[in-house]
Amino acid sequence: MAASLPLVFNAPKRGLPPRHLADLDSAERKEAVKELGLPAFRADQLARQYYARLEADPEKMTDLPASVREKVGESLFPKLLTPIKHLSCDSGDTRKTLWKAHDGTLLESVLMRYPERATLCISSQAGCGMACPFCATGQAGLDRNLSTAEIVDQVRDAAAAMRDGEIAGGPGRLSNVVFMGMGEPLANYKRVVAAVRRITSPAPDGLGLSQRSVTVSTVGLAPAIRKLADEGLSVTLAVSLHTPDDELRDTLVPVNNRWSVAEVLSAARYYADQTGRRVSIEYAMIKEVNDQPWRADMLGKKLKKALGGLVHVNLIPLNPTPGSEWDASPKDVEREFVRRVIAQGVSCTVRDTRGQEIAAACGQLAAEN
């Protein structure tokens, strides 16, 4: 039987970090600056330092009077994340970072450079409460939600790393952000949506990435998918389906006991209709578990019926965790699965895998430490 699903998704064990500039919208920034006895123009000045210049240390903000830098730092720039370890592979094009938060919480992000883009995979929670048995993070359980600023600061740091040439290939620009690291983004809904707005708003309100270059993934929290559709955003929705039938999905993705495949696909169709964006279906290929030809046929038929042409399937070669009973499907099985999904009139490709030798599957590095 599938594991029972926690009744409360947003039940972190530890408190969130102190208030940070990135937690605040424009009006809240102005109020915070006022509380510090500073003139109103300092609010946008500080925001431009953080979002445009990617600077998080007030001592390095030379346009800020030296006499107020310490006070500003204590109030608006507490140290959120400290890098514990950087691991690189793929000739330096992939870098995974293990972060420690103010309370000792561990989380991960992965920066991947490709010829035409640079993508950052970020965490929205420390751990995850969704209990998917093939996922290292899911097996570790939920530690706590991340704050808006903890999410945004992963992106600011990566943008600075690209700008400063810390990744192989020299200076560049961060272009894409995917919420596919630790956690279920829609279980930390309010802070994730706020983070998306900070990531995509132009300076001084945000980092200025295109909304279309941001992907928010979910295991299928159908009501939250519908709520996200009404936010007026144009981010890509990625649904981690992993199997088209409820019987297996009840076990592989326990949240399916609450919202069936049909309900998840209905919510995904609502998202596609409201935003005009094609939905991405994520499907981890697990050897002799969900890779049968008949499941490929069923997947293609269900997606074609539910979403028409507004869908693309991303097959993900499983990155097994140490000691796991799960393994990746053979390449010939993978190719046949792709062929059968496409035969149903649904776009399907296999995702490029990165970082297997540096424990890049979500949660592996944190679990080892």
C-alpha cells in the first residue's frame, strides 16, 4: 500500500530565518527603511544593490553611508545561506552547492551551463513531505519550508557566479530557473509565488529573468495548480506524473491518493488554458516499474485527450540513490517508450542528465552530510 499522506503540507519543524530584503515587496521595503530612520530613496538603492548588482553585503555597498551599513546589515541583510561544499563535474559545466541555513538546515542547488543557456535548479523546502519512494529527498522527510529570501538568494548567488566566471566557460548570464530541487514548491505556495515575482520582476523589484524561463514543478497538488493558473504569471508548469495509472501512482507518488491522475490532468489543462503555456510532464523512467510499452500508450492517450497539443513529456533517466531498489530503464526500453508516446500525437524527449557523479539527484548530498 502507498504511504499515508500528511494532512498538513506546510508544517515545518523549525522557524524561518530573520527578515531579509528579498522577503519584502516595494511597499514593505520602504516601510523597513523608514523604521531604520533612513530616507525613502534608500529602499530602491538597497534593492538595486541586491537585485541589479547582486550584492548581499552592506559593507560592500559603497553608495551607502558607512555609518549605517552595520544597522542595515543587521536589519535587512542577515546571512541566509552559507556554502558548505561545491562539487563540479561535466568538465566544470555543472556545479552542485550544499548550503547551510541559519539554523543548520541543509539544502541544495545545482547550476548547469549549456551552450545556449545556464539553468539553476533550486530548492523550495529543506526536505520534502511528499514521500515518493524513489526520491532521496522524499525519503528524508520534510524539515521545513524555505523563506522567500532563502529561495531568491540561491538565484542571486548563481547569477553572480555566472557573471564572475566561476563556472567553466568564462563570464556569462543566468538565463533559466527551475523549481526542481528539494521540496514540493506548491506545498510552500505563498513563498514560492513571492520568490517567482522577485526572480522575474525588473530591478529594483527583482532579478529580471523572463517568466517564461522559470519552471515550477509539482507532484500534482491540483487545487494549488489551479490557484497558480490565476496568479497572472506565465511560468512553465511541470507536473511530475511518473505513471499514467492511479494504481501504480498511488504508490510512486502518494499524493495521488488525494488527487487522481484525472484530477491532476484537469488542473493542468486549466493552467494551460489560463496561461497559454504548454505543460511539461515529468516522467522518471524506472526499470520494470513504470516503463512498460502499454504504459507509454496509456500516457500518450491520456495526455492527448486531456491537454491536446499543450503538453510535452520529459522522460528522466532515473538517477538511483545509493542502496536503492530502483534502477534506470535500459536505453532500448527508453527509446521504445518515446516512440510510443509520440505515436499518440504527444511531444516526447529524454532529458539530458547532468551531475550523476556528484550525487546530483535531489537530496543525495544533504543526506550524505
